[in-house]
Amino acid sequence: MLFTTRLALSVAAASALMAAADPRWMIATSAVQHFNQAGGDGAIFFNSAGNFIMNGSKGADGFPAGYRAAPTAGFRSYSDLKKALDAGKLPAAVKAVLYDPESWEFTPPEEQHDIEGFSKLAAEAAHSHWLIFIVTPAVDLTRVLSPQATSGRYDEFLRLGIPRAAARYADIYEIQAQGSLGDLALYTRFVKEAAAQARSVNPKVLVFAGLSTNPNGRHLTPKDLYDAVLATRDHVAGYWLNIPGGGAACPKCGEPQPQVAVELLKMLRGK
């Protein structure tokens, strides 16, 4: 039985999430800090229940005081997730764990080659500790799973059935679509088809889609993100709002661009 059932997140509750006037949000604690420093008020948008605030494997450390969103611990490998849970290293306040397999040094090759198998193991580990399980495989896994593919990576991601494989055992599946921002038709089609594929094997899964203020360092305007939200809002429960900075996880991202996020949220709130 899905963990969402044990949390009383029924199909009706999922529908209510999707129908809410405001999207639900996933956001890192560092992104909340950038957002607030740029003149935004994170408490207005990210405070409420149904949102998820992440701080890597630390989970609740640095969590904004007074927020009712779910503190979430993120992991780039199943092995690290399992070790942290078995060792009781997560703060008691943590309500969810996120598994983020990608084509990078942080996810072991055996996990990159078996998304469904390790997503299942990660879900079982999370649920055994009564935690919500979020999975978010990256589109760059197509380089590992289909290195000779001639189609675009987004089409190949769908053809390989990665959304279906990842979402089968998940409570929440997040579509890493942010790299396609700037091409509204591609972003819209990819989010819609990935969401449909995920729900085809798990009708109760909540689906989020990725947004980024500067994916791989590319310049985007608030309207680029706004249009992407309007085009996909009926197909997802919410969005992961990335405000990345350069580092090991995103070496090309450059300086964070929180002002783009601030203007996006103003535009959405004014709608």
C-alpha cells in the first residue's frame, strides 16, 4: 500500500492539491534564503503544509523557523539514503526523503542503470520509517541508459519509460524539466507526457515539475517561467523552484538569480 494512503493523502486529497489556486512548492533552504535576500517573502509562498523544503541530507537543519512545510532530506544515492535512515541520522522533524539519481559521480553506476529497482528500495526504506518518498531522476540518465540514441534526450527519457519506472513506488515524482525551459513547447510537452506516464502506473502519485531561474547558467526571464507554469499548471500539483549557484552539483550555473524567482512569484500571485 502506498505511504500516501497511510498519511491520508487520498486521491481526493491529491486532486485538491492540483486544484489549489496556488501551486505547491519544493524548494531548498538555500533557495529560500536567496529569495528572501532578493526582497521576496518566502513565508508567503513556501510556509504552508503541502510544500517541501529541502536541505540535503541534513533535512531539518536550517529549516525556516515557524514554517509548516515538510522538512525534507535529499540524497543522491540509495546507499546514502539507507545508511542515514538505518543509523538514525535524520532529525526527528524530517517528514520526507528525496532520492535524486543522476548521471554524476554521486549516484553509483548500478543505481543509474536500474532506476525502478533502486527507487523501489528507496521507497521501502523511506516508508519503513514513516517518511514521504520523493523521487526525481534526471534527464541526463539517458546518456547512461541509451548512449547511442539519436532522438533528443527528453524524447529518449520518455521512450525509456523512466517516469514510469521512478513513479511506480513513489508518493511524489518530480519531473526534472527545468533544462528545457526557454522552449515552451518542449517544456509543456515533456511535463504533460512525463506526468501522464507516471500516473499510468501510479494514479495516486503527486507530480511536481522542475523550474530553474538559471538552468546550467542560461539566462531566463520571469515571464519564461511564468509561461511554463501557466502551460502545465493543470497537469502537476506543484513545482520545484531551483535557484542554483555554481558548485559540484551544477558547475555551469554561475551566480544565483533569485530576482527571477521573486518576480515569478509576484506574477503568479497577481494572477
